[in-house]
Amino acid sequence: MPIYHCQEAQHNKFWSYEITSGGKTLSVSWGRIGGSSDSQTKSFYSATALQQFLNKKISEKTGKGYRSEEHTSELQSLRHL
């Protein structure tokens, strides 16, 4: 399950997603790290429609300062050097 974090400007939030049901269902979770979270599940008529929606959401999130967990871990490692 890919996880994105936003820790800029006193934000400490996450956003994650999981694709299920043959690539036609998207479950999304979001919230503050260490706090409560919300989730939502959306069904799509095709895997292509789901992927288009997901690409748009990922673009929106990265535009707002969210970084993938892998990228966040790399940045944290560099800060400790």
C-alpha cells in the first residue's frame, strides 16, 4: 500500500491507497499521523478509469507537498548525515 506524507508547514499528515477487486476498486485513507484517520472506497467501471483518477490524485497530493514514503525515508536519512 503506497503511503504519502506531508510534513511541511507544521503539517504531519498522510494519504495512502490500495487497489483491490481486479483493479476496479480504490480504497483511500488519510489523516494526521498519530491521530484519527478517515477512509473512503470508490468503485470504477474499469481499471483504466481507476488509474486515471489515481494519477490525478497523486499529482494533486505531490503538488501540495506530499512525498512518497520511500522519498520521505530518503530525506530523513540525508538529514541525519
